[in-house]
Amino acid sequence: MVSPAVRERRTTPAAVAEEILEEKLEDIATILCKSETDRSRLYDEVLAMVERGLVRIALRRSNHVKSAAAAYLGINRNTFQKKMVKLGIDHDPE
């Protein structure tokens, strides 16, 4: 738990967002760490979830225009397209 004094210093949007994300990741890690395999895939699974979420958000905010979605995320359009394929994201609106 973060002390109130530390919480007050976290006033930038990025700092607040990071704190919220960390709290949510704590819950996600608790759910996903219950793996029956010897090797944890927690890191890979969480990164894939985050990437899928960001790609979907970028597509929605850009009216499903891939070049605009890539620009929104600050990545190359070809990289964006490869991520969509890798993550199994259809380019058509939901």
C-alpha cells in the first residue's frame, strides 16, 4: 500500500496511470500465477494482454484506420500490422 505522502506526490497523469495499472496488474498476476506448469508464462501473457488492449483501443480511436492507429501508438504501420496478426486481432470493426 502506498503511503498518503507518496500518493500526494504522484500527481502527473503518467504517475497516476502507472499506479492504477500496477494495482490492476497485482490482481491479474494473482489470477494468472496459478499455473500447473513448472515455468511461469505470466510475463508473456500479461504483455500480450496489454498489447491486445492497446491495439484495440488504437483501432477504435482511429475508426479502424490502421495507419492512424499505428501513429496513435507511435509505431510503424507494418509493425502494427504484424502485432495484429500475432495477437489474432481482426482488422474489421467489432
